[in-house]
Amino acid sequence: MQVPATRGIAGALEASGRAQDIVWIAHELTADTRRFLLGGVVDAIINQDPGHEARSAARILLAHCLGESINPDQERIRIEIFLRDNLP
């Protein structure tokens, strides 16, 4: 998913000449955020698995409606933090 706001923020930072002076932590690893991280405009990226988030939300809602319990370990959403050094 491409986020136009991310490109706008990167463009504004680059146009101001302050991209290297401001620490920017972006959300979600996309082609844009990867490029900005590699280029030094973004300093870190917090990434989650949107598919897991959607499946977890559906399971929790269904369990709630059916009066069933949930498995908290299954519903824990993994968070990854990417820097230039650990990009996959």
C-alpha cells in the first residue's frame, strides 16, 4: 500500500533541507518507506502485519458474539522495527 502522505512528508523534509536534522519514524514497510529509509529521510519504520490484524479482529469479534474465549497468544500482533541495518 502506498501512502501519499508519506511521500508528502518526505518531499517537505527534503525541500526544507532538514531531512537529515529531523528524526522521522514512519509506519508500515512499503516501497516508499523502504526507499526513504535507505535514502536517510526516514530513520526507522514500525511495521505490523495488516493481515494478522484483520484476522485477529475478526476472530475476537466472532468469539465475543458467540461467548467464546480467545487465545491471547494467537491475537498478539507482532511488531517489527526496521532500521537501515536490518531491512529484509
